[in-house]
Amino acid sequence: MWQELRAEPEEFVEVDDIVVCTGRVYAWGVGRVIDAPAGWVWRLRDGKLLEGRVYETQREALAAAGLAQQG
């Protein structure tokens, strides 16, 4: 259980009905601190969220959406 969990999105890429967001996750709890890159993939249909998934790395999120690593 985290005492604080904060997602900080930095970049968004939208392709058709898929939105990929990359950024960082900050979290802390009993004896553990995380400050790491992260990625999120959101699949939409008719403006409604069908699926959202969190990835441990930005590269994994981009690959899951069929996008090459940027930058």
C-alpha cells in the first residue's frame, strides 16, 4: 500500500482510437520509494474508454500501441 502515489504525464501520442501517454511515477510507502519512467495506453471507442493499461517503461507502452520508440 502506497502512502502517496503520483503519476506525472509528460507526452501524449494519439493514433486513431489509441492514446499513449509517457511520463513518470512517484510513489512512497513503508520502506519503499519509486521514481521511475512509466507509460499508459488507453483504447477508446466513440469517445469512451474501453481499456487502460499501465506499463513499467515508456518503451513498453509505445510498443504495445505499435509505435516505435521516440526521441
